[in-house]
Amino acid sequence: MAGMGVELEEIFNSAISNSIFKNKAVLQARYTPDSIPHRENQIKSIASILAPSLRGERPSNLFIYGKTGTGKTLSVQYVRQELSKKAESLGVNVNFEYLNCKLKKVSDTEYRILAALIKGLGGEVPATGLPTDQVWAKFIELVDKKEQLIVFILDEIDQAVKKISDNFLYSMTRLNQELSNAQISLIGISNDVTFLENVDPRVRSSLGEEEFVFPPYNALQLQDILKERCSEAFKEGAISEGVIAKCAAYAAREHGDARRALDLLRIAGELCERDNKDFISEDYIDIANEKIERDKILDIVESEPKQFQLVLYAIMELTKVLKKRGEKTTFFTGDVYNLYQELCEKTKTDSLTQRRISDILAEIDMLGLINARVISKGRHGRTREIKLSIPNNLLDKVEFILRESLGL
């Protein structure tokens, strides 16, 4: 083992001395840069909607949507930072509370969302056990304890509503009627462009007092963003124009996702370091892209609701059985539905109608985890012919996540 100790020492020393990074944090999603290229108009719009808060007035609720990595959260956080500085210099009491509703331990029940907001306001409730109306009362008491304006930023709000319905949002939009000292405003941020169309019309009208869309970045805009970040993130000479252009092209294909482009660069840089290279060559971008695709599938499987996971697990089990028999691994909606019902009994879950399962199959298909071809059966209506399309090297990991999550 002494030899192994020496080898590890070499790995550690090389990592310390050979870094191609100057400041890796610049490539992380959490980083707020000093300037946000190609989002000047959106930032000005957000600022002008929130500006009345500096006079102590409640600003309109604001709803922002656009696909992942289009700068929504970044722009809101930037305005929040600047507005908070200005409010402090004027002695005005404006508070911002940010909550990412996608976090696993936050979005799956109304109770947990409220508990997270209460914690942000400096209060505390037990992780479970209280009736929900008591938790609401505690939340209202904390908000209303003094004259103040609180702007709640609910990021990835679509993820929470997907799991717990829109009653929570309805209560939030009505909260000002119950407050005597404080006032609140809401900023909802969603990656789902159709989100507002699918919620209660009362929620829609009050949450979307002001609403606008962040369009995707194109390849040239992505190159500008990457160049700006690269000069801070990497040492001189560690990255070429060609690498930046390739990253931007990949991300532009993925609906102009700047976060994807930054992740590609960061992961490519980490892989180069492991191979003791002092600059990133273009083929490392391809390797990084493969790795991100793999991780993305696992993330999707882990974060989807239980019903989605049950349907996907049924598809995987059917595929396994057919493979063992040496038969063709395609089957129909009805086959999935029968096994899904058995799994619901096993996991003590209420089963949904076959029509709802059809919707879930369409969603799984859209995410690229299956191929579902709609075929007509004449008088007997239509069905889907289904084939699993998760890469073989991920099947064990996906199965493990599902068994764990469903308690099978």
C-alpha cells in the first residue's frame, strides 16, 4: 500500500499545481455575474415593476417564464441585489425571500413549502406533525409581525404545483387580505411556458398581474456569455475560440440553454485536469456532453412524481420480461396499464384512469425515456406502441432509483 500512498500524493500535488481554472465558481449556476449580456431589457422591466416598493408601495405580482438556462433567476436575483442596496440606503423596509420549489425536500407537500418559507423568515416548525392550517397561521404571524413589504420569489413554481396542486398558490395570492401590518408580492418563475394556462383562472389573474417571457439565447449570444465567463474562470490559453463556439452550438441545439453551455465547459475542464492536460480540446466537449446527458436522465427519473415513476417502472419490468423470453420488446398502453395497477396495489397507491396514464406516457415519451408510437386500431380506437429508450448502461441505476423511491 506504500506505493499507492506515493501515487495518491502525486495525484494531489498535480491537482494543486496544474489547475487550468482561475475561478471555477464563475461557471456554477449559483454565481451572479456583474453583467448579464443580452438580458438588459428584461432586467429593466423587472426593475420598473419592483421599483414602487422603494416608496413603500406593494409592487404587482410578477410571473416570468422561459426555458431552462435563459437567465430568468439570474436576472431576478440581480435586480433583487441592486434594489436591496437602494432600499437600505433610503431606510426603506423591503425584504426578499427566495425559495427554489424544485428542491426535493421542499416541493412535495404544502407543509414543506410553508416550513421552508417560515425558516427563511427566521421561524421554526417541526418537519411534520402539525395540521396545515396551524402552519399557515404561524407563517401569517411571522409575515405580519411588523410593517414591512416582503417579496417572495418562488423559483420553478411549476415543479411544486405539479406535485401538490395550485391551492397553495391560490392561498398565497389571497394572503394580503389577511394581513394588517405587512404586504406581500409574489414573483413566480417557471420553466414551463404553458404553466399559467393550466392553473385555476383566479390564480392566473392574480399571479400574472405582470408577466413576460425570456426567449432562448441563440448561438452567438451564448458565445458572448461564455467568453465573458471564461476570461474569469480559466487561466490564459486554457481555452480556444473553437471550444467556445462548439459549446455554444451544443447549447443552442438544447433550446439556447446557457446553463448547459457553462456546465459543458466546467465538466470538460475537470476532465482535462484529470488527464493532466493544460488546455481544453474540442473532443472534451463531446465527452462532457455525453456525461451531462447521462446525468440528466437520472435527475428526471428522481424528481418526477410517484405516478410517473410507477408507469416508468412498469415499462422497465415489461421490457425485462420480454427480453428474457427472447421476444420483441415493444408492447401497448393496455399492457403497461395492467402492470401499473398491480404496482399500485403493491405500493398502496391510488391508481389513475387509463386516460391519465396515456397522458403520463406522452410525457415520458416527450422526455425521451421511451418511444411511443400512436397506432390506430380501427373501430377499437387508438393505442400507443411503446419501446423503452433509456441507454443500457443506465438501466441498473434508473431501476435502483425507482425501487428506492417507490419502496419496492
